[in-house]
Amino acid sequence: MRKLKLLAVVLALSLVAAACGGDDDEPAETTAAPAATQATTAAATETTAAAAPTAMADMPAVCQGYDGTGLTVGYGDLTAGIPFVTQVLDNLMEVAEACNVEVLYADNNLDGETALENARTFTLAEVDGVIQFQIDASIEGALCDEMRANDPNLPVIAIDIAHPSCALFFGADNGYAGELAGQALGQWAQENWGCGIDMVVTMETFVVGQVNIDRANGMVRGISQVCTGLDYGDFENWSPDATGIVTRIDGGGTTDGAFPKVLDTFTANPGKRIAVVSLNDDMGLAALAAARELGIEDMVVYASQGADATIHQEIRTNAQYIGSTGYFPETYGNYVIPAILAMIAGDPVPDPLYVNHIFVSADNIDQFYPADGTAAPTAMADMPAVCQGYDG
């Protein structure tokens, strides 16, 4: 039986490799197997075919073999109205429907207390698993206690904000994602300003804790790796206070919340060349609006995180907006729905589970988000879901 299971795994891996392509389309030369081996292989194939559940054969590829019929998953949404978050929700609901999963939706409204109330709702509903997208890192312990009040082993996935007490993490590799944006901005500053940056402004959201620190410091680190001769101070030892040429603004994650603060900062620093790096695209847009209001567009350069639809036009047409690290929120459901179903089934899932980050600039944006609104290229849109967008 052990040999049959091993052979089934090998066959499955071979099918995955075939689905995702390879470097050589020519078949390799093979030596015929002995008759006994052929018989064993045939028996194993028949056993595997007979044992495979209907879900493996009939479910859409994005479900990765899981059928959520009869299961309810709680989804605590970050908030309504932010384009990035809306894209996450739309894809999550689309994939859940395809995989027959019922979703119990709750809006966390960018508020920790609301997230706790929603977690109580999930507990009372006795959901089979929870996908949690909430902003307040300080309630992580209490939130985990609430979500697992009925079941200490309840499967939980945390999107973008880690909940190490109870949840598998899915989302950004924050330090690396930050570095991608910082390096791109640094290269622009080197080529256009000779690295003559007078001020680095980081648009942050302090309440999200370590995510904010890792992502913001990664962006400053990326700039410093290119423009090496500037005084960044001890920025790696994060604090809200200015250090060297680095000034941190707590914009709260929204355009409206960030705008007056960045406007005040720009107003107080006339004549300076300013590099803005933002935790998300929304606050990057706030900085852009502030520079336009003051008429200092040519004195400010920007890079941000997310690459959601709100920033695409600026990336295409504004030479000062270098780009944004892609998180591809329109694919989040492709990851988290199969992952939560696997966890409910007791199957292993990698932790952390990271998004594949790419810095999206004017040079490559049409590879991911064509200007005419058509679907993404074949490798991103049409490959089997098990390949997660890669074409070998």
C-alpha cells in the first residue's frame, strides 16, 4: 500500500509538471519497464482513479481539488470603499462560489473593536474556518481567543496583518516588497537628481505594527542601497520621529486621512527635493494631490505599494510616479480559498504564504494591466490554477 501511495504522488507531480509546461517539449527516451512493474503501475493507476474523489475531477482548477459544499467560512473584510480591498473581496467571493463555499461576510471597518464583534459573530455561527483581514495588530491575541472560543484548532488565515497566535499568514513579503519600490525610486533619483534627495517622506499606518515597520523600512532601505551617500539616520531602529533625512507620516492608510498631514509637511519644507514612499497607493495619491496643490510636482517623486487600479494612470503618464510594488489583489481569493479548504481538510499549507511581488512601472504595466482593459497575458490569466500564474 505504501508503494501505491508513493506512486500516486509521483504521478500527481508529473501531471502538475506537465500542466505548467517545461523547457523541452521533446519526449525523453525511456526504457520499457519490466512486466511486473507495468502490472503494478496499472494497478496503482486503477486504484488512484477509483479512490480519487469527485471533487478532484469535477471542481474548477482554482479550487485545487477541494469541494467546499456544506462548509461556511467567515470573512472579516478590512473595510468597504478602498479599491485594493474591493478587489480582494470580489476575487474571494468569486472563487468561493466556484468552490461551493458559503461565506459569512463581516466588515471590520478599519477598527479593532468591530473586528472583535465580528469574530464573536463567526463563533456564534460555528463557522468551519475564518479568513481575517483587519488592521489593528494590538488586538491579535484577543481576536485569536475569540475566533477559537469554540474550537482551539479552528483554521484561520490572516491577510496582510500577521496573527501569529492562531493564523496562517497570507500576503506581502513586506520587507522585500518595500525594497523593490525603494530601489526603483533610488534608481530614478540617481539618474535624474544625481541622488540629490533632500528629504524622504514615508507614508505609513502606524496601527498595523510590524507590517508597517517592515514595509516602510524596506522602502527606505531600497533607496539607501542605490543612493548610498545620504544621511538616513538609524531608520532601521523604527520610531515615529524623524531620523536623518527620513520623516514618517501616519496617514492612517487612506487618501483623505493622509492628505492634510502630507500637505503640512510639504508646506514646511519649501524648495526641497522630496522622495515619497507610501505603504499603499491611497496615501501615495494623497502626496501627489498635495504636491499639485502647492505647485511643486517637479520637486517630488513617488513610489508606493499595491499597484491597484487607482494608480495605473499615474504610472502610465506621470514620469514622477515611478511605480508601485504589485500585490495583485485581484488574485488573493485564488490563494486563500483553496488554502482554507486545505486547512479544514487537515492538509498541510505553507506558512507564510506569500504573494509573488513584482514592481509595476510604466515599462511593464501593460503586461499585467493592459491599458485597453483586456485580460492579463496568458501566463497570468490562462494557466491552470495549480501553477499560480507561472508558465514554465
